[in-house]
Amino acid sequence: MKKALVFWVEEYFYNPNLFQKLLSFLLLPLSYLYCFVMYLRFKIKTPQDFCIDIVSVGNLSVGGSGKTPLVTALACTYENAAIILRGYGRESRGLHVVKNGEKILCDVSVSGDEAMIYAHKVPHAVVIVSEDRKEGILKAKELGAKIVFLDDAYSKHDIKKLDFLIEVKSKNSNCLPSGAFRERLWNSKEAVILQEGVDFKRVVELKNKSDKMSLLTAIARPSRLDAFLPEVVSKNYFEDHHTFIKEELVAILERDKSDSLLVTYKDFVKVESFHLPLSLLDMHVEVDKKVFDIINRYREANSAKKD
């Protein structure tokens, strides 16, 4: 039931049918009210300066946009970096240091899938999950971080930071619940819009390929993978951040008579402990130099203020 509802909502937001378009129209008054409340929330916030370089990578809409590989690419470039995220889908609560810059300190049930990707893919970075990003920033400073990357923190208007927003195209540009947008880019809010294919591009590597593979994925809007997929026996979609059990994976292998399950890294960190045959659709992004130039100018300006 949950899986069907999640996919229905994704369709409603990004590729609505006639009924869903009508429902969206009827919900417009609630969207206007929601958007007004979010604007008031923005206006009453005063950004706090944590005396550390902070870069946020996010998007205005719900669902996936490629934040994780982009943050990974950015954080890998800088020494003494920390990555802080909410840790959506994790079984824990509160602040947890997933990686202290040297070793991973917890398992994926505590960290959540995205934080564990960072822990694996960003050498020497501190990785922290925390619902309270301010607490996370203070902890990162305590652990020696010199630059902090916030995953999905545009709406944290009470934190002084450099905001990057990944542009997500949608047929419905309304705010929730009529459309997919959680917030607007407010006129007095500075942010840098990044476009996939212009400011960064995805590069996919297929590892441990087998003759017969069944796609298994639990990411938002999984059809985004279609452009990068090799031939597969079947496509098995689960709701974003789904917690897998071994039996459902074994059932797919047996049904399809496949040699392996084809997974993204986001799914890999959750299923590798099952010791099943896996092929990996490993994705990273190449970032245009101008994005790093923006970050470096921001850091230089911060340094000049301190002096």
C-alpha cells in the first residue's frame, strides 16, 4: 500500500494524468496558503554566522535531484570537509557521527543510506546525521572541519551559508500540496542555480556486470535511471529509502533466474550485507570549474572578513 501511494504521489507531482491535474487545481488554495506560510517563515529568520565556510546543496522540489553525487564531488575536493544531513530513512534519531574523518562508526540503520554513501565515497571527511543542522555544524567544528557541506538545507534560513540549488523541471510548478515545490526562491534570498548537463554531468560506470541482471532500486523517481541502464531482465522499483529484507531480493533472483541484482550505490550500502550477487551502477558527477570558482570566492570573502 505504501509503495503504491509513493509512486502515485511521484506521478501526481511530475507526470500527472487528467484526474491528478484536476486534483492539483482543486488544491491550489491550500498551496497559496502553504507558500505564504513558508514566506513568513523565511522572513522571520535571521542567519547565524558559525564562523566556518558552509555550502548547502539542495533543490526546491520534493524527490531526487542528484544532490548526493554532487555533494560527494564537491566535498572530495576540499581538505578538512564535513558533510551534514538529516539522515532521512534512518532508524535512529538525534545526532550521530557516522564517520570521524578516519573510520565509519555505525551501520546503515543508524546513518541512513545517503550518509553511508558519503562515508564510503568521501575520503577523510567527517559525516554527521542530525535533524538539527546547527548542532551538526558545531560538532563538525569540534572535530576539526574547515568547510561544511549541508545536504538539502536551502530551507535552513537561520544559517549563514552559500546556497546551491539544483534545477528540477516539472510540469507542475505549484507549491505543496498542489505541486512538488516545498518553497520558492525568494527575491531577497541569494542562491546559485545549477543545471544538470551545464554545471555538472553524470558519469555512470557498470561494475561486476553479469549476463542476466535484475534492476533493484529504491530511489525517488526511478525512471531517471533509464538513460543509463544496460539491458536488464526486469525493473523492480521500491519507494525511496525503502529498507530491504533479504527474502524479497532472493525472490527476485529466483523469479527472474538472474545472475545478479543491478543496484545503485544508494541501494548497495543497504544490501551488501546480504551477500547476494550484485552488479553496481556506480554514478558520479563531473563538476564544471565555475562551480568551484564560486565556492573558492565565497571562502576567500569569508577569510577576508575574519582578517
